[in-house]
Amino acid sequence: MTEDFESEALEQLSPPPDPLPELAASCIDYVRGAVGVELDLTSDTLPVLDHYLEGAREAARERPELLDLLSRAVGAYFGEVVRRSFAAYWIVPSDDAFEWRIAFRRVYLAFNPVGAAYDSLTSTSEHEGPSSEMSLLREEQEAVAARLAALPEVREDDYYRLSTRFEVIQIAFAALRSEMERAGVEATEYEPEDYQEALGQA
């Protein structure tokens, strides 16, 4: 992304719905207390969050009841980083985190940040939490898959890091924008109702 787009993204932001601000603030508090660094809702501090999660994984294994609490807080923070970076928005139809999504406006892409946090806290995508899989238009899936397949192989330890996930999202976004420009539909914007059927909320 260019700096111009990041500035445009910030200008288009609307406040996130409850309970996301409180949850993201909790994540900031957890990290400050554990590693003494203040997260600032930018992608630059995701490596700090990854470092915190290395220790939090052990705590979640020892006390499974922490997994839901941590994943909601970390997922809210990660979702806010993505939302602010891409002028995306939250879809939060209920208190059930399985239904939460970050949805993109300038490309058709949605995912569950709480699922991404679960992946990171458990070091696997096979868990009882929400799925972190990206929702894409059927006709654009191949282009994104090809772009991601061309990337260098990632070490297993890095695969579920949120900083790595953010890079994957950046690459998917760029691939989708290229497809839209090729099709001459780059001015299209996607609203919440465009995602309802794909997310089972029609």
C-alpha cells in the first residue's frame, strides 16, 4: 500500500461497534503489562504483539479458559489494525465472535480476526474457535491463490504470526485490486449487504 492510500483509509474510518474498542484496549493493556510496550493500532507493532503471544500460548495451554478471552481481545486489536490500514469495516451482527468479520470496501474480502488470533494462540487452524479463512468471490479465488503460492515458503514458527497474516492480507488485497483494474471495475465498493450471503447472514 502507498502512503496516499493509508491516508485515504484513515479519512474514511467510522468508529468500530461495541464491544470492539473495549476489547482492543484490553489487548493493549495486556501487552503493555507483559512486555512494557504500548501498541498503537498500526501494523508496525504487530511483531510486538507476536512476541506477547509467544508467552500467552503457554498460559492458554495451562488455563484453557483464557483462550476465548485472549482471542477476542487480540482479534479485536488485529481487526482494528487491518480496518485502519485498508478502510475496511466490522460486521458484528451479535455478541457471538464466530459471526464477527472485517470486510473490505475496495475489494471483496472478509475474514474473522478472532479466528486469526485463535490460530496464533494455538499454532494451528484446527481448533474450536472461529475460522480465519478469507471469504473471496469465486471468480477471484484463483488469482489470489496463485499470488500467495508464489511467495517464499514461511517457517512453521512464523506461519501463524499476526504480522505474517497481515502481509498475506496485503498481498491478497493487491491481487484483488489488480483483478478489478483488469476487469475495469476498480471503482466498485462493497457494502455490508454484499457480504451477507457469503457470511450466512442473508
